[in-house]
Amino acid sequence: MATWDLSRTKHHVLICNGSSCMRKGGEEVTQAIRAEISRLQADDEIHTSRTRCNGRCEDACVVIVYPEGVWYKHMTEENASLLVQQHLIAGDPVHHLISHQYGGERFVRTEETSKGIMRSTKKK
Ligand code: FES
């Protein structure tokens, strides 16, 4: 149990630990992101949370960065340090790993990202 002081937090990183992401290395991605943040002594500026499924299992492993609203897909242990160094430290999102990004009114999907299904059309 912990109650962190978030007054210096610049980024909140949601790391999907749902079942699909965990089958594709979600634990290793979580550990690699957290280790790189600690190595760079950025723990006070970058807060991470494990989540359950974020509804984009085809993109596993999914990592989401706020306040920018950038959704990353196909995260691996190997590209975790790139995400931390380039986006979270240098402020330059890693474009080839982005699936969706908040565009002012809604989230915009990149060209290579699968469309998925609208929740409103799902059979109940
Ligand atoms: S388990 Fe990660 S998006 Fe579904």
C-alpha cells in the first residue's frame, strides 16, 4: 500500500495487465518501463499504473500515456526504454508505435491500426 505525492508528476502511464497483454509479455513490459524510469531517476515525474484490459487486445501490449492521450501498441520489453527516453523524458512521442492519439475532440487512429468494432454495434 502506498500514497504517492503526485505534485511533481508530468506523465501518467497506464500499462495494460489484462490477460491478452499479459500473454504477450505485459509483465516484462511493466518491469522494463519501471526499471528505465528508475534508472533515469524520473520516478517523481512519471507515475505508472497497471490496469486491466483496455479493450484493444489486438494491439497487445498496450501502454497509454497521459496527459497527451497517446495509446501505444505492440509494446515489448525491448522498445520500453525507447518509450521512456523519447516520449516521457524528451517529450517526443514514438510515432511508429502509436495506435491512437487524442486529437482535440476524439482519439484519432493511425493508418496501420486495426479499426475494431463500435461498442454500440456489439450484439448484447
Ligand atoms: S488485455 Fe490489454 S487491451 Fe485487452
